[in-house]
Amino acid sequence: MRAAPQLVAPQLVAVANREVPLADMIPYSTHVTDHVIKTREGDYLQIWKIAGISFEAADPADIAVRHDGFNQLVRGLPGGHVALWTHRLRRRVWDHFVTPYPNRFCQELATRYYTSFAGYRMMANELYLTLVYRPIRTTLGRVFSRAARRTLDDIRLDQHEALKVMSELAAQIETGLAPYDPVALGVFRKPSPYASRPRRYSSALELIGYLVNAAWEMQPLPAGTIREALPTSRLFVGAEKLEIRMPGETRFAAMLDLKDYPEDTEPGMLNGLLYGDFEYIETQSFTILDKPSAKEALERQRNQLIAGEDVAVSQVEAMDQALNDLINGDFVLGEYHYSLAVLGDTLHGLSRNVAKARTQLADAGFQTALVDLVADAAWFAQLPGNWRYRPREAKLTSRNFCGLSSLHNFATGKRDGNPWGEAITIVKTPSGQPLYLNFHVTPEKQDSADEKALANTQIIGQAGAGKTVLELFLIAMAMKYGITVVLYDKDRGTEIAIRAMGGTYTVFRRGEPTGLNPFQMEPTEFALDFWERLVRKLVDSGTLLSATEELDISRAVREVARMERPLRRLSMVRQLLPNVGENSLHARLAKWCMGGRLGWVLDNPTDRIELARSGLFGFDDTELLDDAEVSTPVTMYLLHRTESVIDGRRFIYVMTEFWKRLDDPVFTDFAKNKQKTIRK
């Protein structure tokens, strides 16, 4: 019974001896600072997560400006000592909100909406940029450095000088990439329920761990070397494919690289991959050459062109122009490499994803090839600073590199830390990228809870496109915040939804009593000031009121304010105004009082506007909009009433068909002033 293990053991030992440990393929040694990692070769690197720029709706001129700025940053880095690695990850994610709603309809709507995500392939695009600094640029120099008998003080001094340079380069990177919103990755601390002190983790190692294992995991800061701690999977290399076995999951990958490049590059050439419905890791590296080496490389290429029998004059002229641009500092030359690791859950799914990726790259003008003989080398060449494993290199300019690695992305919004907490909702997009929708725009890296930020939102679309549906959906999703909403409607388009959400809805019809009585508000100074302005508007005949007339209005209004609430109305104000002459204030106000032509508008026995009874109010004034004489005082009153509830609570104004309301001078004033100051 014991013989079998003794026979098998030597075979297992032989297999184990033939297996190359993954740690041997990983160049990283340790975190020397919270943000800087050192390699076994003595290089230093720092990683940033890049939000990128939203390119879909950007002006082409803005895209060009960003491209030029990125190129300017790259050509300002020291040649011979610096390399850049960029990564674009597209991976599956899953997210939804479970915040409860006070209204049953809103709760059911939210539940059904997020249930619809079950068949939706949600994908996230993540951009990263890594700066690699090589204090000793040549292999021979590094050999001599290791062979030299350096003391601990020598090592400490060299590291201090290297970190000083890294700090300067990092500041240069963050300044140059400010429009792309970079965030430095590094060590962070997280409380542990099993330890008295917080444990230290590294967000930089999370990215590197994903490049090694194709799985996203939190990475504790290792006590030993990074290269020994990172591998958590087993990598098997076959013909053109890799198998990555992890605890509880197996994934497959295929490596694509570029055989040839288009004659011209421009920012966004590879944006087609951003819409792919498959996971991938796109890696680009650019090792900046010093000017003498770059000039030598271009001259060698020029001489090879001239020596060829099929050379075109235009090619030589283009090479001469490139040499001039290099000497003038318009760009720098570098060693470039590209790989696309296409991922799949099955071999069949992987083959399908590879076909899609090759089609998208071909549409952009690139010839691709599967990396077969050195697929493992291509996989580990994804690791920043792993120069020795790069399968195919090309000499490209910084302009080309910045065009191929343009740092474009989609708008993602801000999930948490908004003025009202979590985002209103998650919106599906054509790319699969989840869009966290908010009314407020605040910095993504900042906790903006309860900040009084502007939140003006405009919905634009052609007739029948669904503007009202979107408007009502956003209101329903926002009800989780315990908000107060006042909505000005047209053609009763929102009535059913508002009532379903537990709101009240009022329709104003021309010639029928509106139920409005402004004088039954509490007689505060704020209300008294409004009453006087309202009466002045009602008696306006196109000429300025005299000082006496204004005083008469003020006296009448304040006298009414002292009366019992049931007695307060516009007719009572008229009775207290002087009745002298055909054009007196008393006469001009007659048409607005009971029995007058417009007595149904504001001179009602009771006021039915009660904003304390509900959190959602809808007003339909469609029949009044085309009559400025009526709509203006009604609008004045409704805006005044809604303004009185803006007391620090979470509040939303909604104006449907806002363009139509701009015909009213009251709304015009509202649009110009209140939209800027409402947060105050």
C-alpha cells in the first residue's frame, strides 16, 4: 500500500523541477515608499489610475489639444532613463443599488429596473499609466553595479537619489496629466476585525496582481518580496493559448500583437475596443531613447530605405522630415510594444472573443498576429519594467504613442460621496460601462456629502424621444433621498406618474377658479413683500407708479395682513385702496377681484396650495401659458410658494417645456438668477 507513493514521488519531483516558478517571471522586489516599487534590476516605478477623457461628445479640437499636451509631457521626460507602460483593462463588473424607497411604486420601479440588469453585460474600462525610471540604463552597467562591493550607506544613498528623481518625475506626470484626472496608487490601511491595528494593503499591487493572475484581489503588503507573494494562480501555456487556473475558477487567454502599423496615427484609433463585449488587457509600453540613439535609429532606417530597390521618394522625404522634427524637439523616439490579452471563460468563448478583437483592430488599420511560441513571455511583458519579455518592438515617435495610447474613456459619474449620498441611479450604456448618474457634479476623489453644489440639469431631445419618461424616472429614483419636488407640467404629461408616486397634482383651467389665494399665506415680512410686488404687477398699466400709489398699496396690504386668515383676499386689498378717478388703483384692480373678468385667477375664498402635505407636487398650467396677462401673476405666486420651502431640505424644481416658459418675464428672471443662486 505504501509502494505507489514511493514510485510516483520521483516523477513528481522531476515535474516540479521542470516547472518555472512564476516568481522568476516577476521583476518586483519591494515597496520602497507608499507609492514607489523597486525591481530586482534596481529600477523604480509608480502607477496611476487614470480617469481619462470622455471622447464621445468631445470636440475634435479639444481631443487634438489633449493629444498635443500628452505628447509634450512625454517628450519632456529624460530619454534613456524613463519608460511608460499604459494598461487598458476591460472587465466584467456588477453593481446595483438597494436603498429602500418610501413609496411602493418607486420601490417596485427600482426593483424591476435593477432586475433588468440580469441579462446586461456590464463592463468597466480602467486606464492605468506606469512610470518606470532606470537609474542605470545599460545591462552592463547593472552587472557592474551588482558586482561592486557597495556598503549599506552606498545603497541607501543611491536609493535616496533615485527616489528624489522619481518624486520630480511623478510631479511632472501629475501636472501634465491633470486633465486626465490621475490618482496615484499605493499603500493604504484598512481596519481588520482580527487585529488591533489596521492592516496595510497596496492598490498598486492589486493592478500588478491582476496582470499576473487575471483575477482582481486585495493585496496585503507582503513581508517578503513582491514577486514571491503575487502569484496565486497556475499558468499553463499551450499552442497560442494560456490557461490560468485559480482557486474555484479557470480562465483562458490569447495574446495578440501588432505586425504592422498604419502610416498615420491619431488619437482614438483604438477606441473601437472600448465597445467590445469581451474582457481584455491591453498593454502598451514606450521606452524613451536619448536623442543620439534616436537620431542613429532614424538614420539607420533612412539608409535601409535608400538601399532598397522599391523605395519611394516620398518615404525618404518623410524620413528626412522626421529627423528634422526629432532634432527640433517636436517629438521623441522610443521603443514601443503592444499586446492585447483577450480573455475567455471557455476555449470556444475565447476563440470567439479573439475573432472580435482582430476584427476591431483590422477596422482601425492594424495587422495582428497571435503570439504562439512565446505566449508566456508576452503575458509577463504586460508587467511594467519587464523589458526582457517583450516579444515584438518597434521604433515609434511620442506622437504615435500618444495617439495609440490616447487615454480615452467613457463618462462614469460618481457612485458615492455625492452631496446627496450615492448616485441617483445606474444607467445602461452602449459600451456596457455603468454610468452613475447625479444631478450634482463634484470631484470624484472628494467626499462631497451635504455640499451645496449646483445641480442644474437639462434634458434635450427630439419629440417622442422619451424626455418625459427619463424625467419621471429620475424623479422616482431620487425619491430615496426624502426630497421635495415641485414640477411644472404641460399637457398633463406627468399626472399619472406623480399620483402613483404619492404626489398631488393640480390642473389650472382657463376661466375656472384656480383655488389660489396668495393672501392666506402666513403674514411674514417675506410674504408682505411679495404681496406688495404682486399687487403692483396686477395694477400695472405701463407707467411707473407714483410714490403715493406705492405707499397706498403698502398700507392696504399691511392692513389686510392684520386680519383673520378667512378674511384675507385680493378683494379686501382693493376695498382698502383709494377709489378716486377712472384710473385709480381701486379701479385697475377690479378685473382681478370677484365679479371681475379675471377674478377666478387669484381672488378665491381659500388657498388650496398646501406644500406641507406631500413631498411631490405637480402643477399643470398649459391653458394659461399663452396668456401672459394671467400666467405671469400665477407664475409669480407658484414660484414664491415653492421658494418658501427651500429651507435647507433636499429640493428639486422641474420645468417641462422650459423653452415655452421663457416667454414669461418671471421665468426669464428665474432662469437667469435663481438657477445660479438656488444652492445658497
